[in-house]
Amino acid sequence: MKRLYVINFVSIFLLTQWLIAAAPSSGEEQMWTRAGRWEIFLFGQDMDGDEASETISGEKFDTIVDGFTGVGIGGGYNLNDYVGIKLDAFGGSTDLKIESGLDILEEDTDISGVNLNFDVYFFPGRLTPFVTGGIGVITLYEDFDDHDHHHHHYHYDDYSTSFSYNAGAGVRWDIGNHFFVKALYRSTWSELEDTDDTMQFDGFSMFAGYMF
């Protein structure tokens, strides 16, 4: 127990010292701005899954995409203290099921995407809420190797890329003159290939970046 207290104390002390070192001086605070500056960032996101249906020759097929955790990289340019344009790309892995009656095909599926967004900040200061929205694409790589209830064997590879659009809201904190973090809750919509319904993926994302 004593060791745990020591670890917690050291962790809090180091975090406090880092925040003090990263905090801007009064001169830097007067000169600081996001306007006209580029940025790069890394992020992780945890997204909920969804399902959609398609009817072919009177037979209904349900496509189910499980939730997934992805990581990504991106960059952008701040037009001024209130508006920035951002481009990001992410990748992850999920489970994909296709169900029709008693037949179920299920395999691991690679999922990736690209988003082009506009971030709108409420305040020009270092700590500000913001909203974001944009367009992009989602790509699935499906590697099916399964059997149906008649013991028929299925194996095929397939790539599918679909248009997507997204919107979200979060908080940005610029630490010092260069580093920043963002917390974002975002929803992404896409009508995946071979489905008739629009899927919605919701989840939280955490960003850490460098502005120059």
C-alpha cells in the first residue's frame, strides 16, 4: 500500500512539473495565437458498431459491424483563431457478420478511413469547446473463410470503399506554445457497399498534437 502511495505521489509530482514547464509565460500568452499555424497530431478512437440490411431476390441479408478501436494520424492548418481545416486517417480491426436466415458468415475485417473536417472553435483562447464536421471515405477489407449450416464452404476477399460524413463536438486545450490535446465525441455515417441502410458509428477520440 505504501508503495502505491509513493507511485501516485511521484506521478502527480511529475505531471505537475510538466504542466508548469509547458505553461506559457506572460509574454508568450500575449503573443500566442492559433491563426496561420500548421499542426500534426496522433489520435485514438473507440467507435460503436451498427448494422444494415439488404434484400436480394426477396431474401434479406443483415450486415453487422462490431465496435472497434482505431488509431490514426493527421494534420491541418488553422485559418484563424476560430476555424481550422483538418485531414486525418485511421485504421483498426473489427468483426463483420453477414446473416441470412440460418446462414452466418463471420470474419475479422480491417477497417480504415480518411476524414476532411472543419473545426470551429468557440473562443480564441487556449481552452475552448469546438464543433467539427466533414466528409470522407471508409474502406473495409473482408477475408471470409466460413461455412453455412449446409456445410458449404465460402472463401473470398473483398475491398469496399464507401462515402462517409461526420459531425462531433469536443474540447481543445493548447498547452504552451506548441503542444495541444483534444477530446472529441464524433458520429460517422456511411452506406456501406451492398447495404440499403446508412450505418452510424459513434465514439470518443483523444488527440495529442504539435502546432508550429
